[in-house]
Amino acid sequence: ETGVTQSPTHLIKTRGQQVTLRCSSQSGHNTVSWYQQALGQGPQFIFQYYREEENGRGNFPPRFSGLQFPNYSSELNVNALELDDSALYLCASSIRANNEQFFGPGTRLTVL
Amino acid sequence: QQQVKQSPQSLIVQKGGISIINCAYENTAFDYFPWYQQFPGKGPALLIAIRPDVSEKKEGRFTISFNKSAKQFSLHIMDSQPGDSATYFCAALTQGGSEKLVFGKGMKLTVNP
């Protein structure tokens, strides 16, 4: 059984560009949540996907968007990158209503 | 408004000692309380979790104590080891709707040999 995987590991972009981050959920999990973790802080909830639909959103602007695919993998897209978007982006997968969320290793995004 | 407050921010203990991390929450709708361990450059790993109908849960060297009336919960790490040196996060979640985790700010634990 493979755990949650994320790609790429690291990414460097410039302000104004767009980025796509990818996540493969753990086998048997049907829900994917995305979190942003700034340096020295706890993860902040961005949004969650279940049955290919957004199922809740945190305090993030619309330029943060996502997708979930039929195989439960997911993408996080960020448009018009800002310097403050520099962070570790974490994906967590779970079984709906089970509550246990298992995190991937994250993608470190640096915006210059 | 920070819904989950964690203390202390950092802790240094000697090998074999007990590490205690405290968290307080405000939202009484929270009904699932996990603890995560995170090493530098890695994602958080689920350590142990508790629901409010239980006052204590133990798994190996890790114990969660839960006080529903005080809206507080804590993690005790017994016989702390240098390999336990990491950042620990408490979190809370409301079942139903969007099952989002609300995290504390984290506590950096250093266990000296």
C-alpha cells in the first residue's frame, strides 16, 4: 500500500506566473484536502475535494483552485503568484467521515 | 481568531524525560483531536488522535489527555528519545461538511542525549 505522494518536490516561480501541484491519494482513500504551511506555522486549510467536487474552502482567494480526478488524485492550481504564496503545500488524503488525514511530503514553492 | 492554541512554543528535555504539550480550543463543535509529528522537510505524520467521549488514550509512549469541560487536551511523550526531536502540532476537526483540520502553531521539541 503506497502512501500519499506529491509532485514536484520543489518549485521556483516568479511573481505573476501560474503553478500546478499534483497529489496522488493513498489507496482506498476518496477525499483529498490541500493545506498551505508557511515557515514556522501550522498548516492552513485551502480546500477539500470529495467525489470530484469542492467540499469546503478555507480563507483563500479564488486564484487558488483545484481538481479531483476519478482515481481520486488531485491538482492544486495557483494563478497570479504572489511572494506570500511561498510555502510548503501539503496534500492529505482520507476516507470520507473517517477523519484520519494522512499527509504527503509536500511541495516547496518559492515565488521570486 | 486562533481556534486552537498550543503551548509551549518550544521545549527541551533530557533523554528519558517526559514531554508535555498543551492545546486549548474554542469551538465546541470540534469532535476529533489529532496530534501530528513533523520532521524538517517532511509532511506531518499522524501520531495519535482522540474523540471527546474519551478522557485518555494511550499508544505506546504517547498519551493524549482530554478535558472536555476545560476545552483542553494534551500530549504526553514518555521516555523521550532524541529521535522524538521534531515539531508537534495539535489539531481539531468538526465531522460532517468539510472535514477541515484546524492546526495549532506547533511546538518544537528537542530531546538531548
